[in-house]
Amino acid sequence: MAQRVFVNVVGFTDVERHALNSVFRLSVEQEYKYFLWEPSAPEPPRLALIDGESREAAVALESLRPKDTPLIWVGPSAPGRAIRSFRRPIPWASIVQAFDDLVGPASEVVDFDIDLDNVDTQPPQAQDTLPPEMPPRRRALIVNADRDERLYIRAKLALADLCEADEAESAAQALELARGNDYVLAVVDFALPDADAWTLYKELAQSPRPVPKVIMTKAHPSLGERVRASFAGVTGFFEKPPHPGKLHQMLLKV
């Protein structure tokens, strides 16, 4: 059963707050749903996240209630009661992992960091190689090792007026197709036999004919993976099987 978890957040820059809001928003589809705690919240915070370099840090540390609230500290000179501490640039995936570890059973560690100063929030835009007077062809790429899942995605693409689609069972096949075609969208599944989806996503974005929009699918994605996808510029991230209504709405925006 999903659990609501309030987090007492103290300090942080506007950019870091924006990233943290994204983490909270993405957690809505997970087992533990994180929310910013405020005095008007219906229950006390179960976690505290304090920016140790903020002016409010010392006061917040003294006034923290309940006193045994697990504390995550960002910055130097972490107090002895801090259960986890991190330095800047903030590794948001590790923060997410700490949240999950402190409120529930340990889950699989997601090995990545997000540098907010350097992250490219959108893949490179595809170059239109057709003559200006001709409308671009709307062609999609389906990358999935399972035939039935490819057929399901193809049907959803057709309903969104993306009737031209190529299929690849592996990352190698997908890259070969991407070298010879211009795609407006790729739908990439994580369960590929020859590469992980993150590597393929990066290669599709950086190929000579880059794919401007990528939707990912995965069985039981973690909050850390959703955060990584959001900050990396992935167009959409769906748990399998994708919710037909939500997928259709996203495809209509392509």
C-alpha cells in the first residue's frame, strides 16, 4: 500500500528547490509518496532534509520536531545526529535512495548523479533534411525485445496518427535504423538483450540523425530512475504495461 511521507526541508537555492519539487512530483507513482512538510500538514514530518550552508540550519536543527526525526544533511560539518550527509553538487539520486532507505526496506541502488549546472535537459533537436516546402514525415522507432509489446506500442502510435513505425529487438538494431532514418520519436524498453536503455538513449540523442523525443518503458521503475529520466530530458517514463490513456495523451503531443 502506498504511504505518504512528509519531508521537512530547510534552506536550498531556488534551482535546488525546483529539482526537489520534481523529485516529490515523480514520487506520486511510487510506493512512498514524498511531500513538502509545512506547519499546516496533517501529520509530522518523517524525514528532515537540511541545507547545512543555509542561515536557518542551526535554528532548524535545534527546533526539529519530533527530535528523533531522521536527518539528511547537505553541506560540510554534518552534526552527529545526521544519518546521511552529502556535498554539493547535490546527488539527487542518492538523496532519493536515502529517503527510501530511511522510511522503508532497502531498495536497489541507482548508480548515477545529477549535476544541475551541467545537465542537458533536452536531447539535441533532429535536423529536418526534407525540402522546406515538404512537411516532415512523422516516423517512430519501437525498441523492444518482446513482439507482443511492440505490437501494443505500434497500435497506440497508430491511434495518435503515428502510423509509420520501425521495430528493433535490440539496441544494435535500433542504432542501425536510426542511422538511416529520421524519427520524431523512439519508444525504448529497458529489457534489451545487448545494452541498457540509458546508454541507448544517449546514443540516439547524439547520433548523426538524433531522435528528439524518447519515451521509456520499464517493469517497476524506481523513483530514482524516474528522477534520472526527468532531469535527463526523457519525454516520458511509463511502467509496463503503459496506461493507455496517459500514453495516448503524451503521444498526441509529439
